[in-house]
Amino acid sequence: MRLTLKRNILLCVVFLFIVSLLPVSAEQPKYVKIEFLSTNDLHLHELPFTMPADPRVNRPEMPDVGGMARIAGLVNRLRAESRCPVMLMDSGDTTYGTGDLARAFRGGSIVAVMNAMGYDAMVPGNHEFQWHSGELLRNLNASRFPWVCANVVYRDTGKLFTQPYIIKEVGGVRVAIFGLTNNLLETQPRIYVSGPEIGLKVLNPTEVAQKIVPKLREKADIVVLLSHLGRGADVLLAKTVPGIDLILGGHSHSRIPTPQMVSVGQPTAFWVGAVPVVQAWQYGIDVGRTTLIFRRDPSSGKYTLMSCKGDLVRIDKSLPEDPTVASIIKSWQRRLQQLIGSPALAQPVSNK
């Protein structure tokens, strides 16, 4: 009996010793699911409006669409219902528009709305720079969410105008979010006046991405680009700069009903072999909803994109408004009523 007990104890010790020598690859792979909600080219459309018909593309009039309070209601519902982390992003041309709120408050009203909605990050589009420098900087400083742009610098010093990226821990993984914008503030300085006022220079976005993405891959598990370059440039960037997991785009006002999967390699069982490019048209009529599933390789510890599903959610009267955001917009409307007749509202603006 004693010999049997000793033998069993010895076998247990030997077994535990062997298990301790097993390589790390014996770990199980980890799967992470993240949902990305995205807006772009809002152009200060905070209120529902009627989108005119466009016979060129056989599009009828679209009454009562958009509205930031409705978008906020959708975001809050998805955050509450989702079984995975939800991130909210904006891809620029947001703080500049044509309405009375735009002319009166020069972007301040929509920044207040986005603060309340809990945006994670935004890349500035060219129209952010159409306001004068004081208004641009006021909007930047009032934002409680980061503006990220890696390719706009001060001409005299080379210092970045905004932070180039952020890294957030989401669902136990590190998500890097960086931004790139177009060069219109340099090529059209009479329109995008704050560029020359501040003395800004736009660096080549592809060259910047080729430098920054490898660094982000060392610091983060997942890399997301907020782009205000346009759909064609986004597709080209996905093909020429390896290491980007998702591109949330703007500028071209493209309506991409489901993510455009840009092939960048041979798919495998654990990698889709493509970079999703997303863009949600314009003016808050649609919101992009993209759900990604990543797999962590137990040997290398690296994450690869296994699955991508996405669509555009139409923002219309079927969606209830978030009362907090609706109240914020009404407060800005009351302030507007006090300014009616002010010279500040006399000068029309354009968002072409």
C-alpha cells in the first residue's frame, strides 16, 4: 500500500514537471470582437433635414433624415446591447457647415454634441481649416476627444499640429488609432485660411503611414486609420502600407454599403487577407457599423483579423432621439435665437 502511494506521488511529480516544460504554444488562442461606429463629412448637420433629389444618380428626395440626437440614441442602444466593446470615430469635415448654427458658432455646437456622445477620436478634414485660426483652435481645445493627424505639421518647426495617434485598451487589447488628412489646406490657401494663418504644412500621407504603422504595430495589437483622403486614396494606402487592420474614411462622400475588402495577401484560416475600407456617405444620413473579430496567435502573441461584417445604418425618424443630446442642441438653438440679426450671421459659407 505504501509503495503504491509513493509510486503515485512520484508519477504526479513527474507529470507536473513535464507539463511545466511545455512551450507557450500550448496556450489556447484568444478571440476579440470589437464594433466600430463611424461618421464622416457631417458638415455640422446636427438637425434632421431633407436631402434633395439627385436625378443624376436616380435618387429621390429623402425627407427627415439625419440628426445627431438620433445618432446618439443609436450609439447608446448599441453600446448597451452589444456583447463587445463599441468604439465611436469621426473621419473629418465635421465642424464646418452652411447652416445658421454653423455661421453663428463656427463649430462650437457640434463639438459640444460630440463631447456628450463620447467620441473616441476624430481626424481633422480640410474643412476644419476653413474657419480662421482662432475658431479652429477653439474647436480643437474644446474637444474632450482627441484629434489625431500624423501628417500636418508647423512649417517652421516641423512639430505636429495635433497628436499623431492614440492607443486605447479595449476589450483587453491595445488599439492604435492614427489619422491622415489631405493637402487642400496647402493647395487652396484662400479657402482653408487657417493653414497659412498658423503656418501649417501637409506631409505625404503614404510616406508618413509607411513610417508610423511599423511603430504602432510594436506598441499596439490592432491598428486603425482615420482617413480624410478619399476612397481611392484609402484603397491605395491599404495596398501599399502593410499593417493596417481597418480604414475608416471620409472626404469623397462615398457611400460604401458594406466594407470594401481590399486584398493585401492570401487569406488563411486565421486571416481574411484584406483591409476593410469604410465610408458612411455624408451629413449623418448614415452611420457606419463595422464588427471585427481578431485572433491572437498563442505562439507569436500577434492578432490577425479573422472576420469582418459591416453595414450602414440609416438615420431617420424611426430612431428615437437621445434626450441629453437633443437638449444640448436645443440650448444652442436658443442661443442662436438671441443672435438673430447679428452681423455674425450675415456672411454665407460653403461646404463644397
